Amino acid sequence: MRPPFRISKTRARRLPVLGAAVCMTLGLFAPQSQAAAPVTDPATAGSSASASAPGSALRSIPVPKSPHAISSNPRFRLSSQDGTEESGPAPAPPVAKASKQQKQRQESSAAVTADACGDLSGVVNATGGALVQQLKALPQITCTYPLFNLTGENARKAFREAQMVTVANALRDDSASYAGDNRASTGQLVMFLRAGYYVQDNNADAVGEYGTALQGAARGALDAFFASPRSKDVTDANGEILNEVVTLIDSTHEAGRYAGVVKWMLGGYDGTWPGQMNLAMQHVEWVVENGFKAKDDGRGWRAALKADPAILDTWAGFITRNGAELNRLDVVSNVGRHLGHALDVPELKDRVRPLLKDLINRYPNVGPTAPITMNLGWYTRQYDRGNCAAYAICDLGERVLPAVLPIQHSCTPELKIRAQDMSPAQLASTCTSLAGQDAYFHRIIGDKGAIPGDVNTNLEVVAFDDYTQYALYAWAIYNIDVDNGGMYEEGNPAVPGNQARFIAHEASWLRPSFEIWNLNHEYTHYLDGRYNMYGDFEAGMTTPTIWWVEGIAENISYGYRGERNADAIAEAGRKTYALSQLFDTVYGQEEDPEVNSNRVYRWGWLAVRYMLQKHPADIETVLGAYRTGDWAGARTFLKQTIGTRYDADFATWLTTTCATADCGPLPDASNAAPTPLCTLADPRQFDQNCRRDGLAASAGNYSYHFVYLPAGVSRLTITSTGGSGNADLYYGGGTWATTGNYQAKSTHTGNGETLTIDNPPSGWVYFSLAAAQDFSGVSLSTRSQ
């Protein structure tokens, strides 16, 4: 239901996610989302998790959304209309950084309510004709705004069905002589009905159910209003009432019945309509969008289009006739893009395909017209997947890629960045951040080397300029869902040349500070997949592993950046879940998307942090199974060996350690059991398990080393850490290792390098640190098993 107050339609939107509401300027709006829940959990049958849509990347991990960037509502979209959708009603809802015009309008509204409207108890307590008289006596439409806030007994008295029927009948009678303005206080009657539907939708227990009596009365009222010749006056005076009546269509869920009204508005609109009529046209978006969501019972938009397919032609004409108005957040783009929903009506597919083909290819796919072309293109992916040729857009992603993501930068041969708009300094800082996180990850988790057979040595980071650009283009370029804060695609790590990719966007709401949203979280997914989780992402979803996958990503991301996870710490005090429950977490498990996100990310952070602190040996057991792909073994250990054994202690930890020490620090695996120093006299020679400190070499030179391996060694791990400069690690097998003669190498920026050699030969083997730049103070260790 729609609350009463309207803020600027072209400048801001309120984003009430996780309690946050900020103002952001939107350059482009995004395609409507799809559910991004690529997991089905066989161990928790009956969960709401679902597999990714056919044709999308099955090895994709969705990124947590920003509470400042997009709504947790799965039906989110970014458009000028979102500026009018508030999370709760208020006479003058606050908007961060509101414009002067917005502030004046809010202050004016508040003043009218407080000074001119008086006490609304007469409206709340009146019945029958007295109620109608009380409403018509209100001096302005804005006086009805406080009615949207009613709860409890006042909500019941004001909006029980009998009251609503009374006012609907009054609106019906009033419409017979409607003069095209509010001289008869018609608007107050409309707003009372709107408030009733809104309050009942949010407080059904208090208000009571609405039935056929109100349905009939509301239809009578709307029929009468639209039968009035003056309801079609293209004036601000009529628009002030019409925009609320159009919203009332949406409130009553009668979109199909009033398809003719929408058709008239689509056919008559042009860029010369005055402001209030333009607002009424904007509200058509709600009627159309929600009408498509209605069941196909004759009341929704689908049935209306099947009854009158000519609406499709009128709709397409609405766009082309007003093509000059297309400018990102315009009403034509906002309403026009929903034409793509008609593809979801099988009987209309053949008729709507050529219309969409024309519109998608009529205007540029970048710039001010991109919202209409890219949104309509997205609908073809959603409702006509695999049929891109019918729209001549099979190469759409390839066409927009060079224009949208022109910047290409290499941090190292294994790490690349593709960006829409990043400065050289931003590129450099991103490279440095990732190099440092690699070493931090191994400090916390330890380093047993890469998973045998994992050749996922290359990662590409894709950074769109902001969320809207990501949502507008990423689906076409990378064939991913965009109802998230980004997507990590692992690919198949066993395939040589596989390209792992993190597709993301800048955190525009933090500017002028620069940050790629979720960069450190997603880089952890890459490291976790390479060093902890056998096979590809899909393999890791055989049993519930999300508690670890997302929990460790959150812990490393917050820990490496030195940030306090205030939201997770606040959740700890609520003790919502037992630890044994969290071992069952999967994507899409909770019906409410926000609740599900809370469980996946915040409670995942808590579960992993507790286990790392209190039961590190158990983590080693679980990861030992994960590293070999023994998903069933790990699951048995978690659910049977551990079971509920730690639940009581976890609950105590939540209310003590989390309350007093922010859930305590992450343990440092490098401090748990330091590798002993080598004891052999030759500084080049290593024992099987030892380290040498203080190694150094000038640029272009080497620090050469070797170790003797007896028969039966299954794995040799060589690791370098610390110091300054840039040392790369090379392994030569039975010969000296150089940059021109090697069997394996690790060449990241800095000195954090690791090589894992499976089934090395017995006898002497050789390895070296090559100075890409002067280096000193580096530690080098070997471990064999």
C-alpha cells in the first residue's frame, strides 16, 4: 500500500533497509531483480532455496547488499518512482540531505497538519454521514496524512469495513458532480480510503478483514469517478485528485478493471502535461507493476491485456511518441519499461516480441536512453530466455562492454581489474589491498597450500561506477542476476585458463572516499575456494556450507579492514539462533529476504568467529573434509559429533564476550604453532619443516634454496612472508629454480607467496626467491607431509 507523502520524483529515494535511510542521486535505474538463490539444500528439505535459472552461472556466489544502496525487498527497482515509496507513513517523512524544495514542502505539510487541521478525533470516532461531513470539513487534503499512522483501537474504529464502505459510497455519489478540482473535498474522501487500505494492510489484526462489501463499494466509487468527464481534464487541479485516485486503483488491486483508464493515459500523455498530471502518470507505474503480480483471476493486468491486446500497441506508442523525453529518470522510462512484463503472458508473446525488438534497438543502449533499452532487454532474458535472436540482442553484452567498462589494469599477471571509472591511484590502492589481504587470510586460516588440482590462479575484479550501472549492465555482459551487491563467479577451478571473476560496483554513497563494495568479502571467497573448498562452488553446495563460506568471508573482510561488525554484534544479544541451527544455513532459507540476509551474513560471522576462537581443532577437522570434497563427512561431524554440544556455550558467548569485547578478536593461526628455525649450517638448505628469516636479494638476483625429501612425501608446501620489497617464489624440482627455469611459481605483489607441490620427487629439490624488486627481511618456510 502507498503511504501519503510524496518527495521529489527526480532527485532522491528513501532506502529503508536494515534501519538505514539515505539520499542518493540515481543516474540510471536498474532492471527489476530476480531471486539470486543458487542453492538447493538436500539436507533441509522444504526450504525456500532454489537453483539458479537455466543458463546462468551455477558457480556464482551472491554478494550481500549495501543497506545504503538498495532495498532488501526482492522486488526492488531503482527509478524515480522509488522516491515516492516510503517504508512507513508520516505527514512529512525525513529525507537525508533533502533539497530546499523538499524541506519547504515538508515544513508546509507539517504546519498544515499541526495548525490548520485540528484534532482528527472527530474523523476517527464518527460514523455514517457524520464521518463524511468530518472528512469534507478538513481544510486541505494534507490534513488526512496523520490517518496513515493510526494503529490499534483507533485504526479499528476509523477503518473497519463499514467505515470504508460509507466513504466509498460517498465518493461514488460525489463523483457524479465532480468539477475537476477539490472544491467539494473529493480528495479528502479518496485519501481516507487510501489510508484505510494502507493501515489495514499493515495492521490487519486490529482493523479486521475487508470483504466483498468494500470491494463492491470501491468499484462503484472508482467507476463513478472515471465516468465523470472532468476526471480527464489535463490540469493541475484535476491532477491533484487524479494522482491519488490512480494510486487507489493500486490499493484496491483492481488494475485490470481500470485498464481502459491506463490506456487513455498512455495514449494521451505527452511532455506538456502539468506537474500534478505528470505525477498521476507516474503512479500508473504502480498500477501496471502490481497488476502484473496479481493472480490471473480477471482483476490483474494480464487478463486485461489478453482482453484488449491493443493496449500493447498504445503502450509502445507511448514510448516512441515521447522518445524525446527519455532521460534516465523520466516518466516514460519508468512506465514504459514495464511493457516487458507482457512477455510473461504466453498468449501475448508473439505480439509483444516485435514491439520489444523495435524499442530495444531504436535507442542507444548507453546514456540517457539506456534505462528503457536495457530494462526491456532484461525482460527478454527473464521471460524469453534463450530467444535473444528474436530481439537481435544476442551480442548485447559484447556491444556495451567496451563502452561501459573501458579501463583494464593488471595488478599482477594473476590479478586484473576491469573498471568503468577508476583513477590510477584507485587502481593502485585496490591492488595493494588485495595483496595484503592474501597474507592476512593465511594468518587467520593457516596455509596448507592450494587444493590439489585447483588451477584457479587468475582473478578479474570488475568494478562498475555505482550500483545502478552494475544493475543496468552486469546482467547483459556477464549473464548474472543483479538483485545483490555483486557476484563472485568461481568457474571451474580444475580447468586450465578458467577465469574467476568478481563483478562489483563502487560504494558511491561513501564518496569522496573510494571503496569497491564487498571487495574484501568477495576476495575471501576466491581465497577460500582455492585453499579450503574442493572443486567448484556448486560442489561445495552439496551440503549446507554457507555458515562457513559467508561467515569466513565476513570475518576476513571486517578483520582485514579493522572494522567493527556493529550489526552482527547487535544481533548477538538477541540470541536468535543456536549454533547447531546455523550449521544448516542455506541461501533463501528464510521467507523474508532481510531475515535471510541477516542469518547468512551476520549470524554466519558470529558462528565462524565463535568456532575459530573456541574450537579451532574442530575447524581444522571440518576444513580437512572440505579440502578433500568430503562434504558428507563434514556434515556428519557438524551435526552428529558436535551436534548441540556447543549450543549452551555459544549462547553464553553471545551475551558475554560479544557484549563486553565485541565478540573477541580473530585468532592468528601464525601465532599458534610457529615453524621452527632451520638448524643446518648451510643457509641455503632446509629441513623438511623449518623456516629461515632475514632473507634478502637485490633486484634481478636470487636467494637460492634446497631441501632433501625422503620417499613417500605426498605434499611439499613452501611459503614466504614478511619483510619489504617484492620477492617471487619459484620451484625447480630437481634443478635450480630461476625465472626462466621452473616447474611452479607464485608471483603476487609483495612477499606473501605460497607454492604447494603434490607428490614431489624424492631426493634433492630446489626453490628460490627471485627479486622482482630489492627485498629484505623475508621469512621462508617449508612443510612436507
